[in-house]
Amino acid sequence: MNVHEYQAKQLLRDFGIPVPNGVPVFNVDDARRAFDALPGPIWVVKAQIHAGGRGKGGGVKLARNKGEVEELTKSMLGMTLVTKQTGPEGKLVNRLYIEEGVDIRRELYLAVLVDRVTSGITLMLSSEGGMDIEEVAEHNPEAIIRIPVNPAVGLQPFQVRNAAGKLGGSPVFVRNLTDFLLKFYKAFVEMDCSMAEVNPLVVTGNDKVVALDAKLNFDGNALYRHPQIHALRDITEEAPSEVQASKFDLSYVKLDGDIGCLVNGAGLAMATMDILNYAGGHPANFLDVGGSATTERVTEAFKILVADQVKASFVNLFGGIMKCDTIANGIVTAARTLDLSIPIVVRMEGTNVELGKRILAESGLAIVSADTMADGAVKAVALAKRGN
Ligand code: ADP
Ligand code: MG
């Protein structure tokens, strides 16, 4: 789960991490109050959307007086902001954050992530702040410093001092960076983040280290431990089909192909996407209805597929805990309730598979039965092509 910059900054502030003062703004009255509450002489008006690259897209602007703050607020609220990360359709701006202007001497980059290589948490620091880190990694990889953290002892001050030595700076800077990173690591672990990025992490004229931007991602499986973070979820930022799926506990990720997949088990879902690609097709989604694929969940899953306007659907299920006949009844009920018109290819395997296949065959619905995964994939791809 993602949160907005102003929410991330408030969470970091609660850990004693230095962030600029700022006020969230939903209308022009709020903006006037924000102006009065902040010292100036520069105010920064920042669009709040769940995507970066706002600066270059016109979503971060400086104001020098109250009039400018009001004008920028009026022009940004309600605008569709297009950035490198939003896609061409952009995102509607309905919240702003007005912040004090910070005296920036240097812009650094900081990210904390769960690193597959070390099977632990790694901090990444770079002197190239404010830039697209993917570009730095490609053209100037030696500018990125990695600090692997031993989970048993946590981030150690000497590790930060070593890194700070490579970045160069005054002893005050090194002390402030160390303090910042130790608190940041603690915040990351205690809030169960899956990724955190501060770009840019700035060094001010008097060598303070401040988070000028903040992006936090939280591990969805740990959110039950953090109701106050869960409450920050902004569903207007999420794809409607993903919001719907999460209501029914379906693991769903929207993709850009035209074959809807309905699968039980994440491993089988991955394999299904692979085999569709191998057969020359394009999956429209990853959808795992889980081990207990009840009729209700199968129906909800089909609703999501239909809303995504797929050309065909490939149902690939393994009847283990759930028996194939139960699954088949779920499919038939869902197809009838929703009056489905898209072609459905079903491949089932497992307990009571013969009975399940018979239920599908006798249902009178235009369901195409497949004997193997490969057979199902080929049939689904052919049907999707015909629908084009
Ligand atoms: P994004 O990453 O979405 O473009 P940022 O919050 O990183 O948004 O802001 C973009 C740029 O705007 C920063 O790199 C910085 O140069 C400038 N900026 C952002 N906030 C402030 C601030 N409070 N004071 C001064 N400059 C700022
Ligand atoms: Mg940024």
C-alpha cells in the first residue's frame, strides 16, 4: 500500500526524522491558512498523487507571496497531472501540500529496500539526488553506495560514517546523516515498509539533512498491525478493479493484455501467465482466487474480468482442498448470474475432475474444456484473436 507524500512525512516526523514544515491543503481557504502558518519567504505548492516525477510535470511550484499561493492552489486542484510515472492518462489532483521552501545546498538520493541479493534490508545512497535513479544505475553505477544491514544488529553507525566519507562533507553533515539514517532504518522496520525512497534527501546551508520528498510503500500482509497506517489508504489512487478485488481478498494485478485469467494459487497464476505468453497471447491480469474458491469469489472474480473488457478468459484451477465439482458449480453459477458473453476456456485438474467436467459439459453454457494447461492456453489465445 502507498500513501501520499504529506502522510509519509508525518509518519517520519513521528520518528524524529527532519522534514520541512508543511500543511495539507484541500481548498483555497486551507491554502491561505497554510501560508499564514509557514514562515516564508518561499512557499512550495506540491500536488499530492501516488506517483513521482511531479516536479518535471508541473506538480511542484514555488510561490513568493499569498497571492501566488492562492493562484497555484486554484490551478493545481482539479488538474490532471501527467508525469513519467502516471502514464499518459495522468492523475487527478485533489489534494495539495504546502511546504516551507528549503535552502538546498546538495541533493542526495536515499532508498531502503528489501534486497533479494542479500535476503535482507539494504540502504542505497547516492550523490545524484533529484535524478531518476534508474538512469544513475545505468550511466553512473559507481555513484550508488549500498549498505547491507545485518538484521540481527540493525544498521550500525560506522556503516553510515563509511558511506558519508565516500559522499564527502563536514563533520556536522556526517553526524546529521548518521542520525537521519539510523532513525529512518528504525522507521522502516517498525512500520513494516517494503520500500522507502527519499529523493531528494537534501543537505541545507547549515548542513542539516532533511527529507524533501518521501515515498513509503507498506507490506500489505503486515497492515493489520498498523491500523493507523491502513487508515491512510486513498482508494481514489488505485485502479477500481484492484479496489474491488481487495474487498473480496482476491490477489489481483491488472495487466495490459486481453485474456482474463482466473486461477487458484499464486504459483499456478504465474505459470498460467507464462504459458499464455508462450502460446502467443497476452494476459489481462494476474488473478488468484486462493485455496478456497467459493462460488461467491469466483463470481466476483468474473465480474472483475468482465469489467476489464477481456476478449477471452482462461480458468485454470487445481482441485485440491476444493474439489473440481464444487469449482465447476461455482463457474456455472457465476456464468449464469453474470450472463457472461466472453468465451471461457476451463482447465481443471485434481479431485473429482471427471465429475467437474461433466457439470461444465451439461451446463449448456459455451464453455470450452481443455485437457492440459498448454491445450487451454492455445484455445484461449485462438478465441481472444477471433474476438479482435
Ligand atoms: P517529485 O519527485 O515528484 O518530482 P519532489 O518532492 O522530489 O517531487 O520535488 C521536486 C523538486 O522540487 C525537488 O527535487 C526540489 O528541487 C524541489 N522542491 C520540492 N520541495 C521543496 C521544498 N520544500 N523547498 C525547496 N524545493 C523543493
Ligand atoms: Mg522526488
